[in-house]
Amino acid sequence: MHPDNRPILLIEDDPEAAELLRLALKKAGLRRPLRILSDGDAAVAYLSGAPPFENADENPQPCLLLLDLKLPRRSGLEILSWLRSRINTRPLPVLMITSSAAPENIEEALRLGIRAYCIKPSDFEDLKKLARMIRRRVEGEPEEAEELPLASMSRRSRSSRR
């Protein structure tokens, strides 16, 4: 696979939530492939090239990881900690997309270097806004000021409040 067409990897255990995000990304004009895995162990296997994902042509490293927090087998924070502990996966950008607004989860995810922490939208229009933001990020387009009623946080916004 051409490096410019690396997939986005979504780790989401709720099939309905994964399908809604897939549809929103498609409506947002995403041209990259989207790979969906439903548990933490599968995510680690994919990212490390372990079976059944050892074929790098069929399972290329993603350009972006969209990560749920509450997952079977390994939590999103456990995956993130594993990811940051390995030199070859450390630079991978991660967006946490979850239903949890617990401050301790947000702080830990930020400490582990996520790009943004987003609360899952309950409305499809808001999900499409999130999908457009994701598409712009992976395609290197400038960010537009778009109202996102999400708990989206970055390291810069957190440090500027201190």
C-alpha cells in the first residue's frame, strides 16, 4: 500500500458506534481506508504485526488511531501506554473517542500523548463534524473553526489554563 494511503485504525467494541463513525467519515469525504477492530488485544496484534496481522501489505501501519477507552481485553489507556512504550509506534497520532468524561481518564490520556480527547457525539450531525475534523487532520488540510460540542482537549489548551 502506498504510504499516502495508510488507513485510519478505529478500535471500537460497539458495532453500531463503529458503523456510524464509518458512515460519518464517508460523508465527510474521507478517501483513506478505515480499518475497524473491536478489542484491545486485536489492536496490539495489528499494531505489532502479530498474527493474524503479520502481512504488512494487507495490514499497513495506520496514519491515525481512533481509540475508544472502554474496550474488551485491554482498555484504551492500556493500548496507549503500550503504544508509547515502543519506539516504532510511539509517533502514531491518537484521538481518543469515548463516552467517558472522567477527569482521571482525560488526564492519563493527555499524559500519554493523545492529540485530542473527544466525547462521543450522541447526534449524527455532531458526529459528521467530528468526522470532518478527522479528515482534515489526516489529509493535512487547515483546521476550520467548527462548533464541536465535544470535550475536545489538546496539550496546548490544557497547559495554557495553568
